[in-house]
Amino acid sequence: MDAATPFPTPPGLRLVGFDGDDTLWRSEDYYRAAQADFERIVANYVDLADVHERLYAIEHANLALFGYGAKGMTLSMIEAAIAITGARITASDLQRIVDLGKTILRHPVDLLPGIREAVAAIAAEHEVVLITKGDLFHQEAKVRESGLADLFRRIEIVSEKDAGTYARVLGEFDLAPSQFAMVGNSLRSDIAPVLALGGWGVHMPYHVTWVHETHAELPDGTAARLRAAATPAELPAAVASLAAAAAASTPGDTRLPSATGAPA
Ligand SMILES: [Mg+2]
């Protein structure tokens, strides 16, 4: 490395992304409650042990059409109820299912204890962005209600959180993955794709996780770029630990796209 070659940007962590649902505010609890109510409605027609799995199979098959969120789940519940009951479900019970979806959409935003303080502490050291996926209208409402929007430099509401999405966001910030850490509850959506790109992650598990978000394979050799936090209060120290590791490793990283002219 030629010491005379300046880096256009300082080495180390430059941007910290936060997931929204079940990282900043509660979400999965409301979906779980709606699903339990759905199963009680369907149980009036059929006695099946696998209602749970049949609903998920339909939800999963519909994701590519409906995307994530409560509205897609509502349509999938209606489709599943018709299929599971052999089309015997009544219009009034279908209305109850629609109302379950509306209940999810109307739930008040309930921040995780200590999250505002944690995001503010991290924002004092790094640029922070919110990267959340799901229904645009619902996510916008949650961001607005959360009272956290002022802490974030930018809010990205995306349809899928995969490596391509993160690469696009980082490209817009003119940052390399090695300058980015993501904080979230989902290994599948928040952690694995960022580690795969060469970034950093802080996993903060939520007490319940949608089965879809639990399917994740972390890339080999990335454990050193991952930290765990049990509560929001642990997030600033976890990010500080990653920042120290990033500061130590970034100068040798030749993947910096903005380091034009830097020797390979
Ligand atoms: Mg989440």
C-alpha cells in the first residue's frame, strides 16, 4: 500500500443501517395474534393440525406477487381459509379475517425499550439510516408514528432485503460494504446478505421470529464481522466493537469503489 495515496474517505465504519420491524418497534407479535385468531376462525369448520403450515405455504407462494406486509398476509389468509374449508367459509367469517388484517395495520407503534437512546448514541458517532421492508404505506405510517425519523439521515423502504438491495443503497452513499454495518433481528434479511457483501452486522434477536426470516446461512468466515446484542442497551457497544474492527481492517481492503487510483 502506497502511503502517499490518499483515501478519498476515511477508513472504518461510515454508515450504520437499522431494520425497523422487531428491531426498532414491535411487529411480529401482531402477526402472531392475527394468525392465532385466523386459526380459531378456521377451526370452526375443520379439525386440522397443520393449519399453520398450510397458511405459511400460501403466504410463501404469494410473496413474489404480494410482497411483504399485512395486506399480503390478509389476502393469503382469505385464500387459505377458502382452501382449508373447502370453500365453506362464510362471508361474515371472511370479513372477520379482513378485520384481522386491519388490526395489524392499525396497531400503535410500540418502540422497543431503550431503542431511541441506543439509536441516538450510535447516531452521535456514525451516520445512521433506516432500511425496512414491507408494505410502503404501512411502513411510512410506522416511521412517522415512531418519532425516530429525525435520527436517520435517510429512510429506505424496500421490497426485499437481499445483497442486491444493500449493494444499491451503499452505491447511492458511495460506500463500500466494508464501511457499512447493519443492525437487525433477522439473520436472513438484515445480517446474512450484508456479511456476504463484505459488511458488518449486529444481530439483536426478537422474542418471536416469522419462520420465513429464520432461514439463513451465514457466509463462511464471517463470524468476526458479526456481533450479538440481547437488548437495545447493548447496541452502542456492539457497534463500537465493529467500528474498532473495521478501522483496523479497512486500509487493506482494496474493494473500496471510491478509492480511485488506489493501488491494488
Ligand atoms: Mg425485522
